[in-house]
Amino acid sequence: HVSPDLAARAASLASAASGSAAPPLPPGATPCPAGSIGPDVLAADALRFATLFRSTLATPVLLALLPHAITCLAAPSNVLHSYAALFIDRLLAARVPAAGSGAAAAAAGPGAATAAPPAPSTPRVSPTDLAPHLAPLLDRLFAALDHPDSGENEYVMAAITRVISAAGGPAIAPAAPTVLARLAALLGRAASNPGHPGFNHALFEAIACLVSQAAPAGEP
């Protein structure tokens, strides 16, 4: 439950986002060396802020943070690359009302609200927005699973599933053989030593999503 005070302050927090979230995530930043915790904490806090207030922040602000989040996936800090994966997952899951849906709802009148189907919506980050980041994003996500203590990081695996889904079939199809090979290797590793149910569930979701997106239309 969000308190009224917190809700009232959301707009002012959003206006400060570019000043609060961007400095700890400079363009082209390199991951902090092991033992240098301070900058990692600032970057993780910035990503947590952007994730928490993603519905309030303007889309251009969130899109500007996407390259920084991809950079943070390479950080050795489990907390930082997990927050980066969570931000990416939630950003790509966000949707906005489709153009004209607001006007249609207004024309229907208040009495029609309970009988009408949900208003149509579109992804906040379109496949076109995601396309320039797709290759490095997938590379960094899979590489994050090689970090110590992140071999079965369910936040990273959930983000991989979300990226495959958000990219769409035409964009993900060329990379499908490589992505499938990586997922198969992870599946083999998990099968030999089952450990984290949440990770295993997300792994199977990623495989199913890839097959669904990359399979030619009309084929089972």
C-alpha cells in the first residue's frame, strides 16, 4: 500500500529523476572493481528508484537509463547486476494505453466501464526502441550468470525471458540458434545439479518463449 504522502511526492521525485538516477550511471561506465562498494550502492539505488517509479517517470527518461542498466549487468556485485536485470524486466513489461483508447473510453460513458473489455495497450518500449540494444543486452544478461553467486539468478533469467518476448519474432529469429544453445547449456547445468526452483521455472519460460517467437508462422 502506497501512503498518500508518498503518492503526493511521486511527481516531484520524478522531476528529479534525471538528476538523481543518471549521475551514478555515467555513459560508458566500467564496473566498479571488487571491494569498491560505494559506487555500486549508488548505482543500485538509482536503478531501484527508476524501477519503483517507472509508472511515473517519462518514457524518454527510462529509455535513457537502459544503456546504463546494460552496463551495470557486467558489475561483479550481485546486488547491482540483479537490480539492473530487475529494472530491464519491469521496463519491458510496462504498457501504456493505445492511441485513441482514452477517447473511446470517454465516448462510451461511465456506465459502460463495467461491461467494456480492458482498454487496448501497447508496450512502453517498442521492439523498434529495443532493437539497437538487443545484441549487447542478451550478451550481458547471459554473461551475468557467470558472476560468482549468480549462476542461478532468477532476476537475470526472468529478464532474458522478457527481452526475448519484447524483441518480437523478426528481431529475435536471427539470434535464436545462439540463444537456444546458451539456454540448453544452462538447462544441462541445472539438470545435473538442480538447486533453485525459481531459476529453473524462468529457464523453461525462456526456452518456451524463444520457440514461440522464433518459430516460423503457421508451424506448431
